[in-house]
Amino acid sequence: MIILGLDPGLGTTGWGVIHADGNRLSHIANGQIRTDPSMPLPRRLSNLHAALTDVILAERPDGAAVEEVLGNTNAQSTLKLGQARGVVLLAAASAGLHIGEYHPSTVKKAVVGTGGAEKRQIQAMMAVLLPGAKLAGPDAADALAVAITHAHHLASAQGMARRALGSSKGITA
């Protein structure tokens, strides 16, 4: 399965694409979409949508995963981040992708082992989990972490489904 991970932001949205075969992962691509802060908000959101649509068309993912928004002390910044996240969800949903959504602490725990991990720790783990991947920046690393989290959750769900099917047929492991 090809998974597109997304770390939404109005200034910079990170994206990362991985191939997942169960718990075996490999890097396909990653990058960052930047919007011009001097442009009006509607134009920035439109540019983000167009650029993300181009990524989806080029990489042809089977599914997507998006990091949830954390509020901060600046309500205006939180609102703009929420609007960017809405555009990210719209682009993925318009492409017909099934979308998983993950809290930042869930992503950090999945890839680093602790929900309080820092950005540099996530970047370091990408080198371990996706050897040879050249990261476009910290937002791209975060997006790859979101994709990996989704891959792990899908693999766990598939394993549980297989066990449930086996036990319903009287098969024990």
C-alpha cells in the first residue's frame, strides 16, 4: 500500500509518501509545500490545494493520513492552521483517498516511543525507519512520521481481523 502522510500548515505543509507491506516500510518521496505569506489567505489556500493535488496525482497513493491540529495561545494562528488542514483534507478526500487522522502525541509515540518527542527526535528516527531517505525538512519528516503511524495502525487492524477470522473458524494460533 502507498500511503501519503501530511503535516498541515499554512506557511509550510509537509508531505511524505511511503510503501507499506505490513510492517515493512520503504520511502518513496517527501517534500514541503510553502505558501507566500504576502499573498491573501484565499490565494494561499488555493495554492496549497493545487500543489497538494499535484503531489497526489504524481504519487498516486492508496490512502492518506493527516496530523490533527493542536490549539495554541494565538487564536488567529490556530484558525489559519485549521483552514490549511481543511484544505489538506479536502484535497485528499477529493482524490477518493481513505484518510486516517492522528493526534501529534500518537504520531510521536508510534515513531519515537514517547508522546513528548521533539522534532529533532522524529527526524533522527526517520533515518532509522527509512534509511537513505533525504528529508526535505522538518515538516516533511513529520509527514513521513504520520504516514508510518497510519501504516502501523493498518497493519495492527489487519492482524486483528485475521485473528478474529481464524477464531471464528475454530482456528487457533
